Amino acid sequence: DSSLGETTHLVFKLQSRLMTSLIINFRGFHSDDFANGDMCPKVCKRFGMIRDWCKSKNIEEMSKLLGDYAFANTPEKIKKTADQYKAIGSQEPAQFFEHAAFHCGRIQEDIMERTKMYMRSVCDHQAKGIIAVGAFSPAMWTLEAAPRLAELLPAQRIEYIHMGKSCWALEGPKQALQVGKLLAKCLAVVTKPRYQSQDEENEQDDPDAPLIDPEIYRRAMQDLERQRQLELHFKENVSSLAPESRWWPISELRFMWDKVLLIDTRPKAQRLVSWIPGSVAQEEVTQALLDKHQGKTLVTYCQLGNSSSTYAQSRPTPDPRWDDAKILKMGMAGWCFEGGVLEDASGKLTIDLVAAEAEAKFYPVKCNVKVVGAKGGGGPFKALFGRK
């Protein structure tokens, strides 16, 4: 689901490696003259409000926008949808709101930012796939954007989600089932369908039928609980070490690589197994190194945020930027939950990492965590990996 549109450019960049794709509710691809029209200032103002609501986690105000994004034609349905939205929103981790606030801010600052990004990202290879749009989506934001995308991706086709606006997930089991069918059509391009369905008009949809493998669902729920516990741990343990103004949201890091110097403060034994690509080890940090990265924000990270907070405030060099050095919010565990990749010592992608027992429980299920002593090195670590 392209949501604010920030993921579609990745589809463009990966076209040469994709056999098929499904883009749901692609948004924000405007005509050249949109920025000079009467609607532009209104849209910018609106995204400014949404950004502020996301920053303050004002779910009550956010729920009032549902008329634009969810289909409900009676007061009862509107209230039910709004209540459902509030219930879901109250359970979302902090990254959800930080991510939305960051991108709403980018759109407010430059309404054509997404359009420019799409135009830069288009490549020659075109994979087949589907662009799915809610049939009653806001015209300016979604319905008009999808055909423009289709012009850049001629191998794609547009399908409309019946009786849906933008938030198809709030439309209930039948809508989710329809999206599932679109996914099945995509998968049919690359693999033999497991089930041979009847013609569309003869199908009897069971809204209660499971739409996801039970094991995948179990792991997803386990990850969601771990992420909540990680957020709670970070607030309880790091807030006393560093004020919230020094926490650096992971969603911003993804889009600002060239503006930060990322410093890994974990023990060397842990870094040999995996680290966040592009970071430097704390032992390598000298004033000479920092001088080469003038103008960049210093961002430190460890497993969960504790030791990186202490390191950032220890001022290891005379550089004045340490006065406002940032701590990567929820550390490397948070990075993994956000879908960030890890590299091993040779530069290859990996899901392996080493952590103390108290830290390992905060990582996603997909990570292959080797549990070692509290100091993160020696003993069983050497036996597992054979490195000094």
C-alpha cells in the first residue's frame, strides 16, 4: 500500500529485478500546473495539520478525516469506522506516527516532491503488475495520480477496488478478500496458482475465510508485541539518559543518509557479526574523522539505546556537535523492526546478530539472534563464529 507515496519509487528502482508488483492506492503524482492552482495551498495546509496531529498522536482529530479515506454512507457506519480507526491507532507503535509526520511534512514543504521523485526514479525495464485504486478515492489525490503512473508503467493495468476509498483495510473482510485476489493475480504471473478458482461471477466469497497463513499471523502478532515492549523499554530506560529532543526517529534516518554520521557503540565482537550499513565503529571516531564529515549530525546507536546515550554524552572528542548528538531511537532492534538491513564484516547482507540475553527478546522473530553473556563477547561467541 503506497500510502503517502513514499514506497512507489522503490518499485521503480527495483523494476529490473521484479517479475510482478501490486501498488495499492498510489498517490501524489500531480500534473505540472497543480502547484500553481487554487487547490495547492489548501492541500499543503491540510498536510501541515495532519503532520501536527501525528506528532501529538491526536487520533481523535485524525479520525475526522475518514470521510476522505473510508467508505461509510450512514452515521452508524461512520461512527463504527471511526471507532475502529481509533482502536487501531491507539495500538500503533510510535514509529507509525513519526513516519507519517515526517512524510506529511515533506509534502507540505513541497507538494511536487513526490512527483519529482517518481519522474527521477522511472527506468526503462517495465514489469507487469497491477495498480489498485479505491473506486471512490479522493479524485485529486488518488484517482488522477494512478493514470499518470500507468503512463510511466505501460505494462501495468489499473483495477478499482469496489466500494472502496483509500483505507481499504478499514472496509472489512470483503474488501480485504478483494485485495487478496489482486495479490493472487500478481502471484499467478510467476507461479502456478495453488487453487483453480471459478469465474468471478460464480464465486461465493466467504468473508470469514482466513486470508493469511496462521503461522505468519502468529509471528506477526509476536513481532508486534515485541515492538511494543521495545518501545516501552526505550522510554523507561533511555529517557533518564537522554531527553526526547535527542532521540532520532528511524524513519528520518532512511531519507537523510547523506546528512548524518552513524556511529556504532556496541562491543567489537557484536559488530563483527552485523551492523547497520554505512556506520562507523566508536573506536574509529576521532576529531580528524569528524572533520571530514562537517555539517553532518552525529547519530549513535547500540542494541536498544542505553550505551549509545551514554557514549553520545561522554563527548569523546572536542567537536561541538556532541552537545546535540542524537541517539537512534530504539537502537538496532528498532532498525530491524523498521525493515532495515544488516551487513556482516565482509559487507554481505545478513540476519545474524549477537546480543545479550536481556536484549535478544526485543528483536523481530526473523532475526537470527545468538545470545551471549551480558558483555556481548568472549566464551560462546568465539565458539560460534571462530573469530578473535
